[in-house]
Amino acid sequence: MDLFKTTNEFAPLAERMRAKSLDEYVGQQHILASDKPLYKALTQDKIHSMILWGPPGVGKTTLAKLFAKQSNCFFHSISAVLAGVKEIKEAVEQARMRLQQGHKTILFVDEVHRFNKAQQDAFLPHVEAGTFVFIGATTENPSFELNSALLSRARVYVLQALQSDDLIKLLQRALNDKQIKSKKVSLKAIELIAMTVDGDARRALNLLELACDSNDVVDEKEITLLLEHAPKRFDQKGDRFYDQISALHKSVRGSSPDGALYWFCRMLDGGCDPVYIARRVVRMASEDIGNADPRGLNLAMSAWDVQTRLGSPEGELAIAQAIIYLSCAPKSNAVYNAYNQVRKQIKEQPDYDVPIHIRNAPTKLMQDLDYGAQYRYSHDEEHAYSAGENYLPQDIKDDVFYKPVDRGLEIKLKQKLDWLKQLDQQSPNKRYE
């Protein structure tokens, strides 16, 4: 069965340009170079079950079809968006019948992450029995979306967004298509398409076809007009989303206002809700700046408030102001570390009672039981500090959680705490002694 003869002249350009051999396939040399295991398995007819993970339009379906052609397998495709357990059972039965006749099957499951656990489990016994070679395609991280049992039976290959050079090569080849070969397309237009489609070959070919449908001469101006209303690729639940918010956070932490502003604007351009970003910026202020500059948290909260009250673009500008301020501010994760340490320690240690000297004593009975006895009211003591007092349970009386860094305001806080510690050491009224 030739998988590529069925393409008709009315199919979209992206379908007509689907690679019909490995020589025509562009990109993914990190897994398809002649010295790579996947290339060797393919050319030596040792095809195996696999998961192809990558963004849209990078050749996952085309690669699976090439595997089937190269290994002389029947190609059976189902989409997890449309199929259910019934379709899986039918595909399995058909593959079993072909196997009895001496023909192998590649079962290709597009958007495999859309299947639930039960549907994914339905493949397992047949993969193990060799009824078919399983190839799943997904745009989502398999380690989050696929069952570990299925992952253990299929090797994961990561496909990357296509480089501009690969896209230019593909687009120039498309100019020979009989439906657009009469059009005059400038090299600048080709380069502009390749640069603006986020490595997505399908988008690139669709954009070229759209431009050629309405123009005999296609230049940069025509492509720019089409791009004005073209949506950016941005998935608010996928890796691309979390990669970009991670890049923003790490740019702030790394004191790079330029990097932080770039990723902020990239997320806005992709359609991310500014309120979500504002909430994350508040987190950055506490986690990475903390008491080195407490004004950062106030500014972050104010930016969130502006976004909520005024919306765009005023709110987005306020968020940008906060992001740049936090990027330039002194950094400290002392509060973050102290908080996490205490939370961890509380889970691992006994539930210590509140020391009796700092218990609340609102009733006479509690007073008779010495609740609050020997409590020292700090405002009545020298420097408004009860030197030698301890407010931790006795078993952990010497633990220190908050450790200010030598940056920003925390320099002053550290000096203050060091001075108070000296007063504790000199005090004749030490608690627990």
C-alpha cells in the first residue's frame, strides 16, 4: 500500500508537500542522522513501538508514514480526538487478521495524550504480543500525560520545531507545486514566513498557499498583511506555556530585566492572561527578592491591582514595571528557604506543645495552671527586647530557620539579628537553662 498516492490535487498544499521519502523529509537530524539509532532501526527494518513528542507541524505523522513505507507495514491511523475503545478494538482485530496473513501493521495514534488511562491500557497486551507496532504522536509531555506502563513499552523520541533553513528549503520546494508554480514569490517573502511560524511546517505551507491564492505576485508586504491577524502558537496547558513562565521567573531571578521583559511580552503576544502573570510576579517578589527589598512585593501587588482595575494596556505596563524592578532588585531566598524548612520539619517531627510561658491565659483556671506564667512583655524591657527569651518548643530551642543574606535590606536585618543574639548570650535570664 502506497500511503502517498492518495493525495489529490484538491488537498491542502501542506498535505501535497508531505515527504514521500526520508530524502525529502526535513529537520529532526538529531534523531534521523545516519549514525543515530532510530535511523539505523528504520533502514534495517527493526522498527519498534515509540512515542513521537513534539510541537505541531514538525513531521510526526509524516515520519510515522515513512516508517510504515520503509518497513513495508500496513499503516492504520486513528485519532484520539475522535476514537474510543470501540475503534481501538476494531484496529486491534484488523491488525491481528493481517498478522495471520503475514502482514505487519503500524498502529498510529494521533494526539495519544487525549486518551484516558483505560483507553491507553487497552493497547498494552497487544503491544506486548506484537500484534502491531505502536506509534503515538503527542504535543504534550508524555511523562505527564501517558501511563507509565505504556511509556515503558515504547521509546520516546523528541521532535523539535523546524529551523528557518529547513522551512525555507521546504517552501522553495513547494514553489514547484503545479498549483502555485505560476506565482512569483520573492525570497524575502519565503524568509519572512520561515521566521514567523514558530518552526511549524504546516503553518508555513498554509500561509504560502493562502498568499498565492489571492495574489500572482507575493512579496513581504503580502505576508505581513496576512500575519497581522494570525494567532501565535501558545498552549496554556502545555509545555510551551510552562517553559515560558519558567523563563520569565528565571530571568527575574537572574537579574536580567531584558530577558524578563522579553518573555513577558512573548506570553502576552501568545494570548496569556496578564492576571495570571501578575500573580506569578507576586510569587517571584516573595520567593526571590523577599526581605532584601520588601518594596518589590508592594510593587507586584500594585501591578496586579492595576491590571484588575484598568485592564490592558495600562495593567500590562504596570506588570512590566514590576518585572523590571524585581529583576534589578537585590535577591534573597532566605524567607523561601526558611518557610520550606519549617514546613518540612513540622511534617517530620512530633507535634510539640506550645511552651507554657507563651500560652494564652484568658481564664482563671488557665492562670492557675501557670498558662502564661513568667511571660516577659518585651515593651517593658530594655531595647524593647526580652534578652535570653525563647519562643520555640524546648526540644528545638536552638534551631535557626531564617538566615538573611548579605544583600539589600537583609544586610540590616542580619545585623539586627546578630546584635539580638549577642544580647541573648549576655543575658542572665536565659529560658530553658
